[in-house]
Amino acid sequence: METRGDQVRSARYQDLKIFQKGVRVTAYGVVPLATAVDYTLHFPDGTRSSLDWSYGRRSIGEVLQDLIYQQQLVNAIATIEHGNDVTFGQVHLNARGLSDGRKMLTWAEIDRVQLLDGTFYVFPPRSDRFAIHVDYGNVPNAPVFMALLKQFGKF
């Protein structure tokens, strides 16, 4: 349920479409300060509501992120188990490996994925040079992406 002024909207969780977007907060457009999450809720009647990362001192964000994460992770795992890709912006992940749209790496070609200073880096085995890099802000639903990488033992 959402109350804004004298308007009240309500919907069951399973009837909502909830989108989250990672946002990198920087000072002067250069120095990374934080990584935050913005949410957009699509109600069954077609109305939308946005929650930014500071709304409610993040408590609502944490609750929403937990709910979103649980549902999306279950759906993503099922998608992969059925042989399909799970898409996170430009990144595609499936049972065979990971692609950034330019380069495809099999899981055997990936040693680890690290999140450093707001960027995901994909490293091949026995190498300190990354093969793929993607900004956190370009990976929608990044917590689900990271959980899937953990499932594959790469994060």
C-alpha cells in the first residue's frame, strides 16, 4: 500500500512490477561516493510510483530490495534452468557463461567477477587483467546478477 497526500493505492506484491536501477553517486562527476538503488513500482492499474534511494532513510528500500531480490532470483534461476538467458542490461548470463554483448566467456573461462569502485570486472583464470568490465549502473537488478554469479561460484 502507498499513501501520498490523500491518495491511497494498494496492490498485492505479486501483482506489482518492480524495477530497480543501480545509480553511482559521484562528487564532481568523478569521485565515487556511493552506489544506490532507485525503484519504480508499476501498479496493476497502470500507475507508477518512484522511490529513490534516500526515501524513508533507506528502510523502505531495504525492504523492497529484499522482496524484489527473492522473487527475481527464483525467476532468474528457473530461466537459466530452462536453457534461456537472463538479461541485465547489456550483460547476458546463462548456463554456458556470460556475455557483455561484445564478448562471450564460458564459465570455464571465468575465474571470478569482482565489484570494484562501482564497476564489475570479469577475470579469466590465472590473470590479473580483466576480460570484461561493466559499470554497476548499467546492470539493472545488480543484486540478482551478483546472486547468480555466487550460484556459479564466481563472485
